[in-house]
Amino acid sequence: MLSPPSPDSGGAEPERHAPVAEVVKHGAGAAERAMQQLGPGHFSRAAATEFRRCVDAYAADLGREAVRVAERHQADVVSPSYVRQAAGYLVARVRDRKLAAVGSLGAMLLGVALPPLFEMPWAQQVSPTRVLVSAVFGMAGSLLLTIRHVKQ
């Protein structure tokens, strides 16, 4: 955890830091402000409740990630740049998960396609269906792996 900032021994007044409760309270009002800007009547009661829940969850994740970024930089407090970095990491993390899933699926398909293709030269009889299925799986797996590498 971050340690409280040490007082400046140079005689200058140290910068004031917001307590965690104040930051959380300000973040909780973000959902209300966003819904007011959109105007009344756009959200059902259930949708408004779910919207607030999602905003609160994102704010909590953003706070935790900002603290992690600050700790990685061995900082005493979380700075605005650490919050921006944390927001970027949260967005990138979701994208990375989707790309990882695409890559994993591609690798599995390619893994299913390759063994039969390597066995064909020694097989006495080769089924056209087996060749077609292996080729389709191989092409689909290669395509998915290519998509993952290009988007990364």
C-alpha cells in the first residue's frame, strides 16, 4: 500500500492530498452526473441501478489500478498521470483478453489440423473428407492467429 506522504522538510507547505473517502464520494457522483446530462426518461429504474453499479465497479477498479501504478513507480501518492495510465491499462486489459481468446482458438484449430496432414504421406488411403476438414481447420486457425498478431 502507499505510505502517507512525508512532510516536506524544506519549510514549504506540502501539497494537500485528497483522502480516499473524498475521492470515492466524488467518483460515486459520476454516475448521477452522467445520467443528468443525458436527460430524464432515458433509463428505467433497473437500468439506472445497473448503470450506477457498473460505474461504481469501474471506479473501484480504476482506483486499485492507479494505486498499483503508483506503487510500481515507488510513489507516495497517486498522481493524475498514474490515473490516466491506469485507465489505459483497464481498457487494454479487456482488449488483450479478447485477443488472447482469439489466439487460443486459432492455435487449437491449427493443432487439430496439423497431425492429420503430417500423417497423410504414410497413410495407405487418404479420405477426401479428412483432407478437407484438416485444410479448413488449418486455414481457420491460421486466420485467427494472424488476426491476433496483427491486432496486437
